[in-house]
Amino acid sequence: MIDFFEIIGLLAACITTASFLPQVFKTYKTKDTSGLSLTMYVAFFIGIVLWLIYGIHLNSLPMILANAITAMLSLFLIIMKLKHK
Amino acid sequence: MIDFFEIIGLLAACITTASFLPQVFKTYKTKDTSGLSLTMYVAFFIGIVLWLIYGIHLNSLPMILANAITAMLSLFLIIMKLKHK
């Protein structure tokens, strides 16, 4: 059975991951990456991968889910930035 | 003694929290909040507070530190948005 705090964690995962989506959709639609900082997204991506490793170590499903998805989304933005600069 | 994975977690905490700072500095300096989405920051703030609760439950220092600081920074951006809209 999933306990109360796992639900809190999953809710947190959904909300913070979802808050990243508008940027992804906007960049995908417009291909405009002029406002994106490559340095910031590369740093952010590295940070998220470290959170993912830490989440795997803690065996935390919310952390693994949220950071795996956010890592992929930020990698997508980095690729878009490199392709359309 | 702090183990290897706690260091990974603390590094993750530093990097993702730091990647939030340029927005905070820019908003503080320019007071220009026209490009900020209030809905998104309020949702993000709620998500971060839930991560903080989850991190306290897991007794994870990196999660508590990162999310406490990020919650304060995003609350600051929300207050700036409400003050300067």
C-alpha cells in the first residue's frame, strides 16, 4: 500500500514536473530558443541527473519519476537550443 | 559521517537551487515581473512545499535544504509579481 507521504511526494512530482511543461510546449511550437540560457539549462540538467541518482539511492518512486521526466524535458530544451541557435 | 549519496544529493541541491537565482536577481533588480506567470509560480510553490514535507518525512537534508530555500525564493517572486503587476 502506498502511504500518505508517498502520495504527498507523487503530488509534488506531478506539480513541479507539470510546471516545466509550458516552456517545453512553447519551445516545441515556436522553435524560438533565443530567451533560453544554455548554461543554465545544462547546469539544471546536471543537477536533475544528480537528484535522480540520489532518488534511486533513496528508493523513492516520486523522486525517480519526477527527475527522470524532468531530465528528459530539459535535455530536449538543450537539444532545441543547440539546433536552433 | 556524510556518505557518498548524501554528497550527491547536496550537490544536486546546490545546483538546482542556484539555477533559480538568476531569475530572482533579475526580478529584484528590474522589478519587471511582466514575463512571469503568477499561476505557474503559485503551482510551483505548492509543489515545492509538498517536496519539502516529503523531504522532512524522508529525513533527507539535501531535500529539506533545497526545497526550503526554493520555496522562499519562489514565494519572493510571487510577492514581487503581486506588488508590481
